[in-house]
Amino acid sequence: MIEVKNVKKSFGDKTILHDVSLVMDTGKCNLIIGSSGSGKTVLLKCMVGLFTPDQGNIIYDGKTMSALSVDEKKSLRQQIGMLFQGSALFDSMTVEKNIKFPLDMFTTLSHGEKMKKVDEVLARVNLQGANRKFPSEISGGMKKRVGIARSIVLNPQYLFCDEPNSGLDPQTSLVIDRLISDLTKEFNITTVVVTHDMNSVMEIGEHIFYMYQGLKQWEGNNKEIIYSKDEKLNEFIFASEFLQDAKQMRMIDDKKDEQAMVR
């Protein structure tokens, strides 16, 4: 579990996060959604330690990040997997070496042990046999899967995904969403996904936080979101063509509720 408690973050005289408090559940896909400029990426960077909040705390399973020693912070970082928006693969390294990189950095495993783990995570993301390929030789969806494999090779307790479906077609996005969800359940990870993709929200949004102008505007799940009465959230979610059918379904359900009340 990850707790965000009363976090505020400003840059100069511009406040990006206003007293934000969230709880990210273990074993669930926790989604942070919102338009550009809503503060979701700054919040993510505060959570992983790239930014230091001006006030408030980030707490990992009872441990306050700001109170940790240097060694404790290093240990915590080794428990965090990160899938970057652009996959962030090293172009000069093969798939195998990209995935092995965290093992080289943070473990004392033998070469054989490292290669065993590399093969295990490649199999888990269905990329067996791609070891010797370079990033330039694989598709965007495959790059994302390599990024996921690298993010889980250290068996993290926490997984952060920054716009995991950016640049992908809808079918490939669905594959990535389901892979993230499956890994979350399989390894009981606390997964945090920052996205503006409403397809992902409806597919894997077990716990959703909607950010608006640096505030937590709404909280719920993908079953509740299309029935929200929050005006700002509705403007955001129904801007997606994918959700026009959902909007129609909600209007029908609202009509049924009205009829039931009349009766």
C-alpha cells in the first residue's frame, strides 16, 4: 500500500498539487487520470522520489519516504519497478541486455542466474526468443513489453506506469493493459498507472483517482465512473468517442431511475 498524505508541490509561485491525499491499494491497478496540467505526472514523480513535496508525506507500507536513511531509500528504490512513457530502452543494447541492466546495477547474482531471470520475464511477457533483437528491430508494442519485463525483473513490490499506452493502437493497448493487470494480481503488486486513456480506465481501473487543477476531484472504480455526478469528471470521460455508448447506457439507466421514482 502507498499513502499520499496532504502533499503540496509548487514550482516558483505556481502551485501544482494542493494538499493531495490518496491511498493506493495492494494487488490492484490504481489509476491516476486527468487532463494535461492536472498534476498527475508531478504527483507520480513525488511518489517515486524524483520530486520532493513541499509539504506532506509519501508512505510505503508504513515507511515515510522522507524519514528514510540513504541506504533505506536505496533499498526502497530496488522494490520499485517503473515503466516509462517512451519505454526508455537503451538503443545500443539488445532486449536481453536492457532487461538485465537492473540486475547488473542492483544484484550480485551470477551471470547464469541473471540470464535465467531474463528468460523468465521474457516468457512472462510473451517475448521468448527476442533476446538478441535491438529496440530498432521490434514494434512499439514489443518495446512496451520489454519495458514491462525490465520493470519486473527485480520482483518489485510497487509498479509505476507512466502513460503505458502512449503511441499504441487500441488492440496493442488492450494487450498491455491486460498484461499489467495480470502481473499486478499474480505478484500482488501495488500498481500505479498514470493515464488519460479512457479505454484503460474502463478495462483495468479498479481504483481510480481523477485529478483536476492539482486536486483530487473524484475517487471510485470503473463500474462507478460513468455514473458520476461530478461535472468536471463527466466532461473529461465523455470526451472520448469510446465512451459515447457508455454515456447512452447511463442516460437509459437514469431514465429507469426516474421512472422507478415516479412509480
